[in-house]
Amino acid sequence: MDSDNINSRGLNSQPKYSYGGGSASRFQVPDDKVEWIEDFEDYQPVEFVADVLKSTPPPIWADPADPSSIASEFNTGLRASHHGEYQVEDNRPQNPVGRTGMSNRGCLGKWGPNHAAGPLVVRYKPEDNSVLQFVAITRKDTGQLAIPGGMVEFGTSVSETLKKEFLEETQNLLEKSAAEKAELEANVADLFANPTATLYQGYLDDPRNTDHAWMETTVTLFFDADGSKTADLKLQAGDDASQVCWADMTDDLELYANHNDFVELAKNHILGGGKKGRGKLRRRAAKVGDDS
Ligand code: RP5
């Protein structure tokens, strides 16, 4: 059965999310009780706020603990969802896909949508050009392979975030001198000035999602068809990444969250194949009211 919020309900076979060293469990939500319209009288989500959000004042990237002061901003501007208007109950935005077994924000900074951006940089494998490869990181938090990416901070754009996260996680930009930074930025300028396609914008089945805070992402494809724009890239992990590599885009990849779907979309886009990944994501979008 194709059900939603698999990672968001903690039902995956992936490593359990550690919430910055703390641990948290979720109330078990059966497949047929995910959608809010289904009665679930016994539902008792676990209220959880990670320690990192509890400092006074809260971290710069986080909302106040009490959402009442920002309630008028929900469904507007940077707090809007890609899936249309979400419900707000008792000043808490409601996850548009459904129940997750956890209430409050978990370890996410924002109430409601937490917007991210992920650059999918793809080339043909130099030793075998029947194989596509993408720049993959190993995440420090779960140890899983993933598409690079990060949060779109208020005041920055998706395109800035795509380049910034790529440079920080795959080029270790934060540890470089000013001269080295300038060289690294120049090295990717052409690649990032010419995105191939926006592959996806919307809800992400991320293990950090809760009933009141969830990830949405923009995944952008940068396909270097002749290898010229990535020839000089020297991969070096940094920031949230412990490792970085060119990973073969094989069918048996096991990536963080539902990043596999985006690799599938990229393969279909480049190779003009079937609509497998696209269809799955379309069903998710349809369920939350956006069939684009
Ligand atoms: C994933 O988390 C997104 O796809 C994005 O890559 C990433 C953003 O979170 P951090 O890497 O900043 O934790 O859901």
C-alpha cells in the first residue's frame, strides 16, 4: 500500500532521528489514520521540543516557543506552503499531509513549513558514460547519503541557498580563506547561473516532521552534460556533511528522507524515461491539494 508520512511517522528502515543527541518517540499512527479527516479518538501525539530550541533567546533561525505572536503570518510570505492554505488550530499550523505522532516543532525551527533547497548536480560518470552520477553528501546527523541542501533562511532566496549549501557542504567553504572562497565561488558560477530544471517544489517526507512543523523543499537540477562545468570541482565535505562523493544514480540507492524520489525525477528528466518518481510525488501533491 502506498501510504504517506512514512519517514515522518518514524516507520522507515532508516536510522532513527536523534534530535541533536536527545531522543524522542512518536505515537504510532496506522496508515489509515494519517489523514486528519479520519477519526482517531485515541490519538495522543508526543509533545516534543528539542533542547536546541529551548535557549533564551531562541536561536536566530527559530520561532518563539509560543506561536501566538506570529499567528497572523501563517499562510503568508515565507510561511506559505507550496500546497496552498494549511489549517491553523490553537495558533498551531497543521501538517498538510496528516498525522505524524509528534506535536509541537520537534527539532525544526519554524512553526508550519520549513523551506529548504537542494542542488542536484549531475554528470555522466567519466569512466562509463552510460552511468549518471550526482554530488552526494553523508549527513552528520543520521549518517545517511543525501542530496546536499539546507534551509532557506528568511531574507535569502532559493537560488542563493542552492549555491551556498553546495559550497558549504561539498566544498567546505566555511573553512576557507577569503581568496580560496572567491576561487571556489568562481568555479561554480557558470554551473549555478544555468539551472537545468526545477524538479520539485513541495512537501518532503522528512524524519523531523511533526503535526505542526514540516519540511518543504525546492530541488533544482544542474546537469553538466559534457562535464566541462564540473571538471575542476574538488569535493571536500564541510558544515553538515561528514563526507562527499560522486554517487552513481543506481536503483538501489538508499538516501535520506525521500531524496530517492528526486534522483528518480532527475533521471527521468535527463533520460526521458517513464514517470515513476514524478507520479509518486504527484500523488503526494494531489493529497494536499496541489495537482500541478
Ligand atoms: C532535507 O533536509 C532537505 O531536502 C534539505 O536537503 C535538508 C535541509 O535540512 P538541513 O540539511 O539543513 O538539516 O529535508
